[in-house]
Amino acid sequence: MYYSQEVIDEVLNGVDIVDVVSAHVHLQKKGAGYMGLCPFHNEKTPSFSVSSQRQTFHCFGCGVGGNAITFLMKYDNMGFQEALKQLADKAGVRLPEANYSKDAKERAQKREQLLAVNKDTATYYYRLLRSPRGSTGMKYLTGRALSPETMKKFGLGYADGRSSDLTSYLKEKGYEDSLLIEAGVCLFDEKRGLHDRFFNRVMFPIQDANSRVIGFGGRVMGDGKPKYLNTSDTPVFDKSRNLYGLNLAKRSRTGSFIICEGYMDVIAMHQAGFNQAIASLGTAFTPGQAALIRRYVKNVILSYDSDEAGVRAALRNIEILREAGLGAKVLDLRPYKDPDEFIKALGPGEFQKRIDGAENSFFYEIRMMKSSYQLEDPGERTRFQEEIAKKLMVFENPAERENYLQDICRIHMIDPAIMRQLVGSYNRVSSGSSAAAAREQQQLARQRRQRAREDRSLTRQQKASLDKQKLLLTWLTDDPGLYRQIREYISPDSFSEGICRETAIRLWQRLEDGLADYSRLASAVIASFETEEEQQAAAALLETRIPGIESPAEREKAFRELLEAVYNDSLGRLYDRSLTDAEALRQFTESRQKQQKLKQLKLHLKST
């Protein structure tokens, strides 16, 4: 779906970015704007700036920036349309109907209907838990030492033994039988007809990254089977691509997630203050879940039960995490079985110590592998060392491999020279099959070096010229009244090719067309770019300022010098082209004639 720039501007004009950001980041007034800790990288000193006047945000630490739309896209991992729709709802702006195909429109409508069913179902279970009929579920949850605040945070509910009460509740709301079956909250058979899927269970609503209820998990009360029952996959729920607690953990700003085995572990950890806890959904951990995690963090800590099944799960998942490019550590919960039991026994402080001392996943793999060998036997010892050498091959970086080799040899008392020989032999065997991959990596490395050389090839003079162009563009968004005064001398062609010129083109278009609210000019320019990378580059560009200029005389002098510098740099580029281009020669001649006139131009800057 394509939305016109007018629609996007209308949405942005209807919201205040300070309200949008402050719902997720604690902001404090500082000067004309607001500052807070950046939600996109770990920092202790606030470098995240939000401007109410310009309706933009920018982090001086990591460089991320944009407007209200791009903030939601990055913070909540939303697509453009989803972020725009959320802001449109907040602003009370009705978006045009999407021009979908018939099939696509039906699929979108079905998704909305299923999400509505899930939301109403979650509300029903939530209320039932807090009614006299929910006493069994409430007794179980309070027995697990969960506070009312924690139960509310996770929306916990209860499905009692009456087999059709939820069904009746949902049908009264107008939902069709087929939709309730497709949502996975009701079942149908010849004997009972349409009836509730879940009964006599504490209910755990499963939410996606944007806090929408997409499914349910239920824990049986008593000895019934299965102990845990989950919603089957639906058009809005795929167990292999969602994670319990992700909607909360993504806001933890700890730089890593803790992966647990089940719902109660996650809830207990959040109640104890470990808001980075998540869990897979009743299935083995999947590559899809690892890819989802990688959108938010680069490191995870595995906190599985300390029994044999937990060890197997940890070893299996370390491989999946490594393939996804995620760093992993393993938490030692011994002598306790799971995080909930550990925290109840020793408290959050001791649990934090275990987190701080979590074991490197590679060291954990080797330690678990070691238990399978009788190392008193020379043959067994040799096979153990050979397996270590094979494992070391996962590290493609020679320095990283050598560092791990040295540490492993020190821990397990192995001669490093022997281990290097073993690794070398496996390296030679695998080199033939990996030759094509190696050539591809070398080609990528050459391309990266070439880009680096191109970046370094910018002369100091060229960098200074670009900085001046960025300053001028920022100044025009701060003081749009200057545009009418300088447009005879400066145009988008006055700026270097790339992000400066693209930003200038969009800025000139908006200044020429006129905006109802020029205070939102920078936000409108940023929104006009299509990709997130371009939007961030434009946002960073439009935060270029000269510090320490206070008086009107100083500001006018600085702007005049800046204006003339950009004009003269543009004149120089025109001159270079005029040597071989007749049209460029004509433009150069005209520009030279205007040069003196520009020096005499009277400027009227707005007061600060």
C-alpha cells in the first residue's frame, strides 16, 4: 500500500513525538528539547535527544535518528504501514483504504478478526480468574508466589470446567463458529457440538512483539494430561516464530535475553526484576526464534532446567544460536532445578551473580562432551582431543580460534601444540570443500576494503564542504523563512550528490509547496525517504549545528559565511564541469555574476 506524502504529513502533524517517545523512554527537559538514555544501545550518560520543535529524535551516541514513524518502526520492530496506522489511530486520522487484491484484503480482514477473538478470549479468562469461579486457578498462582501485579502484567486467566461458557460469550459478541474454530479457542464434535478448547486450566495469553494476543497456553489443574496445552498454529500464531515474554523483554535494555523453558520461569524471573526473560512456546527452540531474537539483541543466556533434558536442550540450542550469529552463555542453576526454584531459595541477588558468572557456551559444550569419555584411557583421551579440534573449526577467524584453543587447552590440560596440529589437519581436509566459500569471503573482504579506501579518499576540503552543506540544510529546517531570501542563489544542485542533495531536493519541494506547520519541517523531510537507512542518514544530517552562537549578530555572521561557502563550493564544482560542458559553462558564468550580489544580500534571521 502506498500512502501519499500528504497523508503521512497529516498523521505526523497530529502527534507529538515527545508523547510517542516518552511512552517508552524516560525523558527529561533540557534546553529547548528533551534528553534520555538511548533505547537502541546501552549507555549510562543520556545522549538520546528528542526535539518537540522539530518533531525529530537523534542519538549522538549510536547515530540513530528519525521522526515518530521511524521511532516506532525501530523500537517495536514494525513495518512502515503498521507504525503509520498506530500513529494515525493516536492522531484520529483515517487512513485511505488499502488498494489490496481481493485475496490479500480477505487475508488482512481474517487476521484482524482472529486477533479480535483472541483479545476477547483473553479478557474472558482474565475476568474469570478474578471471580469466585476462578478460585482454583487463583489458589495455584498465589501458591506459586505470584503477586496480583505480576498476574496483571502477564494477563493471566483461568478456564474452568464448564465446557461451553466461553463459546457462548464469544457467540454473543457475534463471532461465527468457523472463526472460533480457526482461532483455536473452540472445538467441534458431533457429541458436544461447538465447545471450549481449554478447561480447568490456568491460562497464559501469548502475545507477539507488539503486545497483541495471538494464542494461548494452558496449565492443567490437577493430574490431567497434557500438563500444558497450547493453541495450534493459526494464521496469526506460529509457535516456531514467536517467543513468550518478548513484548516485555525487548524493552529491558540489558543487551541480552535470558531464554527459559516455560511460562512460569519467565513470569517468576520478571517478578524478581529480570525483565529480559523469554521462552519458546512448548516446542523445541527453532532457527526462526533465533532470527527473531537477533532483531533485538546479539547475546543470550540459556537458563534451562539442570536435569538431563535441560542439558540436551542447551547443547542443541547453542548450535542454532551460533548459526544465527548470536553469542551464548549457559547459566548454572545447580543445585536447583529451574530459575523459579533458585530465586525462591536464594533470592534475586544470588541469581544475578549466576548471570554475571554464566559460562561461555563453547566451554560448556566441551565440559558436557568431556563427561562422555573415560580420560584415564589413552584412546578415549585421544578421541576427546580430536572432538575438541573438530569443534574449534566453527571459529572462522584465526585469532578467535587460537584464543579458544589456548583457553580450552589450559582448562583441560592439553598440549596446545598437539591441538594446533589436530586443528591444522582438519583444516586441510575441509579446505577443498570450502574453497568456493573462501573465495566468496575474500571477494567480500576486497569490496569492504575498497569502500573503506573510498571513504578515506575524501579530502579534508571535501569533508569540510559536506559539513557546511549539512549545516545549511539544518539551519533552513530551523528557520524556514530564510528559504525565500536565498533561493535565488542556492538550489539542490548546490549540494554534493548523495544524501545531501537528496535531502535538499525534498526540503526545497516542501518549502516551495508550503507547509501548514513549518516546525515539523524536518520530520516531514525525513518521512519522505523510503528506506529506514535513508531516513536515519537524513535525520543525522539535519542535526548538524554550530554550538555556542548566541547573539543575533553572531548568528547572522555565521549564516552569511556558511551561505557564501556553500555557494563558492558549488561554483568550484561548476567550474570543473565547465571545462568540458557548454551548459555548465553558461551556469558558471551566471553564478559568477551573482557572487557579488550575494555578498550584499540583506538577511533576516528569526530570533532564538
